[in-house]
Amino acid sequence: MEEIDQLLVHFRENGLFDKTEGMLIGNIRGEEANAIKDMTSEVEKVVLDITDKFEFPIIAGMDFGHSTPNLLLPTWLEASLNTEGARVCINESYVK
């Protein structure tokens, strides 16, 4: 968790969140006492603490990242977020 905290603080201090219009948090798993543990809610708390001064929407528990199911999420494309329905729509083609 410390690595995530450090990375997000680095993003904040370098002005990345000033340009952010929305954030997605995937399902995050970690190992604890030789068992796999869902750490999504713990990561969400860290994210909310570090981004509390910003107004962009955040959706946590999305099915992408380093867990299963692991859906493809193309980056750097225009997208829209619906926080009420926890939906993401990619608004442009990722095949050129």
C-alpha cells in the first residue's frame, strides 16, 4: 500500500491531478498470510485521501488490472464516466 501512496502523492505534487478529469481503480488483489485478499477498498481509501482536494469523479472496483476478470482498457482515448452506474464508455475507436 505504501508504494501506491507514494506514487499518488508524486502525481499530486507534480500537478497530474490538476489535469485529471476522472479516475478508475481496478480490482486489486494482494497476498496476505499466504492467501489472496481483495485490497480494492483499502486502495480506494488511500486514493480518496490523497485526492480529497480535487473534484474529479472516481470509480473503484472496475474489472481491469492485475486480477480476473481482466478486461482490456485502452489508454489515452476519449472516454466518459457514469459514476451512478459505475460505467465507462470509450468514445473513440482504438483501432486506427
